[in-house]
Amino acid sequence: MKQALPPGLSAAQMDRALKDFAQVVGNDWVLATDLDRDTYLDHFAVDEAAHAPSAAVAPLAAEQVQEILRVANRHKVPLWPISRGKNFGYGGAAPLLKGSVVLDLSRMKKIEFDAENGVALLEPGVGFYDLYDHIQQHKLPYWTSVPGNSWGSVIGNALDRGVGYTTYGQHTEKLCGMEVVLPSGELVRTGMGAMSGSPTWNLYRYGFGPSWEQMFVQSNFGVVTRAGVWLMPAPESMIGLDLELENADDLGWAVDLIAGMRRDGLLQQSPSIGSWLRGAAVLTTRKEWYDKPGALPDDVIAAIRKRFNIGWWSISLRLYGYEAVNEAAAGVIQAQFAKQTKQPMTVTRWKQGMPMNPAPGQAAFAGIPVTFPLANAAWHGGRGGHLGYSPVLPANGRAAMEQFRRTYDRYREFGMDYHGSFAMGERSIVNVNQVLFNKDDRDMMSRVNGFFRALVNDATQQRYGEYRTHIDYMDLVAGTYDFNHNALRRTNETIKDALDPNGILAPGKSGIWPKRYRNLRK
Ligand SMILES: Cc1cc2nc3c(=O)[nH]c(=O)nc-3n(C[C@H](O)[C@H](O)[C@H](O)COP(=O)(O)OP(=O)(O)OC[C@H]3O[C@@H](n4cnc5c(N)ncnc54)[C@H](O)[C@@H]3O)c2cc1C
């Protein structure tokens, strides 16, 4: 990709900035060839060129990050921080503002492990595989929690409120104590870390006075250079309870049942109720089933389900901890499900001392990193990708069923294959959809934008907001948070202008535009 420039900056100005970045990190770590730029494109994006970076700069330490921010201020160059940049479905490594310089933190890979407290103090370049390997090599009695695509960064994922599948699956909630470089280049530590040398930096979240940690999550207020992450103590036992639901309408009672178990704490993990395409799109391609455009007809769906022996929905519940407690909880859960369905649950048991060799589809439940779900990008053939659509609903069966029906109709209207799941939180559900597409199918691609906007509009009518979105749609989604004429966005932008008067850090991220670029809001 040829060099794109951010608005208002000439090639000569960019060149001078890149030379100054090289003074900080060395020539090898300013990446500005066409090939370099290609590696930072969002290959899942509908329009890759719309988010093309001008270059990337890759520091090795927080001091270099500070210096890079100072250089960026001097030259008024916008930066886009990434930890490992594997945010597929939401933007990959690419910046929202075309021509930004990607601040690639993937070389920062230090791990400090507090084995007594089960806390890892990580730099942003530490991937899920790195942390998992560290734990294995040092025989530490802890488990990681990993996302379905574990290629990314532990910190990067948590900073986008990513999720995993054990009881520690709400990753942003397991962050404790951050070190952050502000847009000015100033280094701050949050919570107890504000007291130099405090032994409780990564143990107690709040410190004294206002607590700022979530301020740096899904935001453009600072670059996180280190963060504490709490890890799950290796459990004595893990029990799996899997159930296939025959009918689409079974979603309603299943959500009500699980919502109750999440509220009263019987179930500590956040299970995801996924539709039949979740497995099929990873294990097969569409043309093995059907070769016509439009949403898959019911008889094809039935054939897929038969081949994989799966329901319309699949539920996987997991219990972790002491064996006796897990057995008791499993008994109560099975008894509650038995009141609703004759279908028995498939029970799997693992305990310490047994070999741990889960099938790929089960690995994430044991905190073992996986990448095989990335295969679903090949479902339609061609250059595949997907767009994440994930509104938050109240945790009840009626809301879930209505959302499912509404969304399913939209998929059919736009001729797309339904790929939705319902992730059960303690008081809410995230309805995660992966809108799968083939970038080489022009007709399909011409429908994606209208489809996505219709989905967001439908959710907004119900007053449901999205928990996370692709860089293409950050203004759209931020605009739906409209209480008192978008008072929260004004608050965010007041803070943005105070911390980042030159507007150099991730302009437009989460709909937050600095004064200098505010006219670019879509
Ligand atoms: C098939 C498939 C399955 C997936 N399954 C899951 C899943 O189960 N759960 C899930 O959560 N995600 C999932 N994803 C989405 C995504 O791949 C992961 O969330 C991935 O971990 C994100 O990439 P990353 O960790 O490298 O973060 P990055 O891409 O590095 O960063 C994510 C965001 O945080 C910001 N950021 C990163 N680092 C910093 C920093 N140090 N300071 C300030 N801001 C920063 C970035 O600007 C970016 O907006 C899936 C994707 C695919 C394709």
C-alpha cells in the first residue's frame, strides 16, 4: 500500500516525524515500506484502504513510548496504539484515521509473575500463547483465560473488553493496576500504583480518590505500557455440562434458566449459547452444503445439524474449583434443566492428575490458547472476513428471543447466513454476531454496510447499545449513546481536549474526536 497521509500533514512533515521516531527506536523499528504498511491493514475490513496507516513505529520500553508521544506532539502526527493488533472483526491492527502511524507495542513482552497472589504484570506485547507458555514452563498453578482467537495480546484484548470462557472470562474486570503514558508523554500509574513501590498495586484496584482504570479501556486517553492481570488458580476439578437444544425457540427458557444461575452465583462462568453455524463454519465451507446466494434454506440447515449432531443452539456450561463443590453444583444444574427438557446433558469430568488433552473446540474452556476458529473466515470462500455486531440485552428469555427473531429476519432479508450467539453475563447478555463475508463477492459486499446499519438501528430502537464495534462504525455506535444529547460523548471530548490538546492519540476511537479533527465525525 502506498503511503497515506493524515489530514493536514504533508509528506515532508511525515518524513521528518519518521526520522525523529527513528532517533528514539532505531531505523529498523520505523516501518514505512509498502509491504510494512500492508501488514498493518485490516484484512477483514470492507474497505482496507479507508484505514491505511502511513507507517508504524515499534518501541521496546515505556521510556521510548513517552518519547514517541513527545515527537508526535511536536509534529502533530496521529498515532494508533496496538498491543498485538489481532482485533479481527473490530479493525485488526489498522488505525481508524487513515494515515495515522501505528504505535506497535508487540515488542514489549516482559512478564513478571507474582505466584503467591496469582497476578501477572504484563507488557502489552505479551500474547495469550506467551503467558500460557510461561505458566507451563515455570509450572505455575494458574490458568489463563483466552478468547476464541488467542493470537492477540492479553492486555490488548482486555483493553477492548474482550472475553474468554472460564470464570475469569470478563478480561477487563481482571485488570488491576495500570501503567499508562498520557498523550503528553507523562507516565502515570493507577490505583495503589500511584504510591511508588506499593506492594498492592496489582492487588487492590482503587487506590485513594477517583479510580481511573476503565478510563483507559476502549478510549484514546493514554497508552497502556503495563497492567496487572489476575489469573484463575488451577482448579482441582472441571466439570463440563453440554446440551444441544432442538428448536430455535428453546433459546427463551434456556436463557431464563441460565440467567438465574448467573445471578445467584451457581454458575460463575459466562456461557455462550451458540447457533449451529458456529461449529459448521469452522469445520466446513459453505459450498460443501449449498452453492446459491441468499441465506441458507431450512433443509440445508437441517442437513448441517444432522451431520454434526448438533441442536439449533449449543450450550456449554463449565464448573471450576473443588471437586465436591463442582459435583454438587452440577447436580443442581442438571436437575433444573431436567424440568425443562428430556434431553440429557453430556457430562465431562477432569481433575488434577488426569491428562489435559481437550479437543480443539474444548481448549478455551481449559484456558488453552486456540486459533482454529479463525478458519470461519473461509466459510464463503474467497478472501474471507467478518464484522462483529454485539449489542447488550437484559438477561431474560423474552429479550433474547425477540432479539434473535429480529436479527434472524434481517439476516434473511439481506441474504446472509445467521451466525449469532448469546453470552450470558451476571445481569446482561451480549448478543455476539459474526457477520461472515467473502470480500471477492461484490454482490455480497455491497449488502454488508446496509445490513450492519439496519442491525444497529434495530438494536437502538430497543435502546440496546453495542459493547464493542469495528473502527468503521465507531461514530455510528457512539451516536446511539444519546442521553441528554450525547452528554457522555461531550464529557469524553472535554477530557480528550484536556489530556491531548494536539489530538495525536487515536483520533476518533470510540467516537471520541479531539478538537483538531472533530469535523471528521461521520
Ligand atoms: C474467529 C474469531 C474469534 C474471536 N473470538 C474472540 C473471543 O472469543 N473473545 C474476544 O474478546 N475476541 C475475539 N475475537 C476478536 C479478536 O481477535 C480478539 O479480541 C483479540 O484478542 C484482539 O486483538 P489483540 O489482543 O491483539 O488487541 P489489539 O488489536 O492490540 O488491541 C485491541 C484494541 O485496544 C487498543 N489498544 C491495544 N493496546 C493498547 C494499549 N497498550 N494502550 C491503549 N490502547 C490499546 C487498540 O487500539 C485496539 O482498538 C475473535 C476474532 C476472530 C476472528
